[in-house]
Amino acid sequence: MQNKSSLPPWFDGFLGVAYRYYDLRMNVVPLFSERKHATNLWNETIHWWNDHTIKLRFVETGEKYWFIMGSDSKKPENNKSLFKILSKSEHYERFKAGHGGEAYLTLGVYAIVHKKGAKDDTVCNCKHRLDDHEEGDSDACLIEECSCRKFESFQVNILKRKKTITDIKFLQEEQVKEDPLTWNCLYANKYKEMN
């Protein structure tokens, strides 16, 4: 086991993870609220990761899962490992069932879209399209049984750079001691606090 001081720091300063299916390989996309933060993480850390050393782990704990990702780096002084505790979703389950042992890693920016920046086929959080909302100053939903008073949706902008991940594992919490990256993450971010 590595010396604790030689372990890269754990980073959870991102919003969550999106999964994209319409590529040669499925995509894993950690999401940020600002493009600058995503670009900085890529340039300072992920750019220096060798594709074949990137490890992606998912540790399931009930209705939640730990997203854990790390790698060896050609520039170890800036290396970080990423983790986030997320709720299981149909997108996660679809990725789990269909990744086929490899995925593209890219970063994305999650942006909230209001009526002004949306296209007619954009779907509001109320599940109705923009053209189902009032025109003019008000943007309340026109569907009778809907109580939505303000059009709001989201958009994910995916950055162009990507890496290929081929070391992907799905684990249960009782299996984490068998995997050094996963054990280090859960020890540093869960078990150590329990002692």
C-alpha cells in the first residue's frame, strides 16, 4: 500500500456525472457549472493521465453509488483522483449494462436554460415543450393540469477532448478492500471519519 502522503488528493468539486450513449463507445462525463473549472481540471490533471492507466470504479451502496476515478500521471505534482456520491438513475443503469468494458472520458458543462435561450423543441423541467408555454413576459405552462409558472430546462455542453478508459469495475462496498483505488477513496472520505 502507498504511503498516505504520496496518494493524490481526492476531488469532488464537480456537480455530478452524465452518461452519453451515441458514440463509438459510451461516454462518462463529469459535469461542472463553469467551463473554466472543467478546462483547468483537464489541463492540469487529466491531460497528463495515460489512457491505459485510468481506473473507473462504481461502488454501490443501496440506492446510491460512489463514482471513483483516478490514474497514474506523467505530472504527479498536479494529480487528483475524482469521486462523487450519486443517486442511481436509469442513465447509470444503462451505462452499467452497456459499457462493454470501455468508455470515453470527457468533461462537460451543465447549464440552466431559460425561455430566452431555448429552442421550440426544448423540454421544460415540467416535461412540456417550450411551445407549450405562454409567449411574452409570462412563460407559464399552457397545459391545464400543469402548475409550472416558469420555463426552465438544462443543457450539457461536452468538451471536445477525450480519453479512453478500459479499466472499469462495478463493486459492492464489501469488495472495496480488494481494489486499492476504491479502498483509498472510501477510507479517506468515509471510514476515517467514522473512527
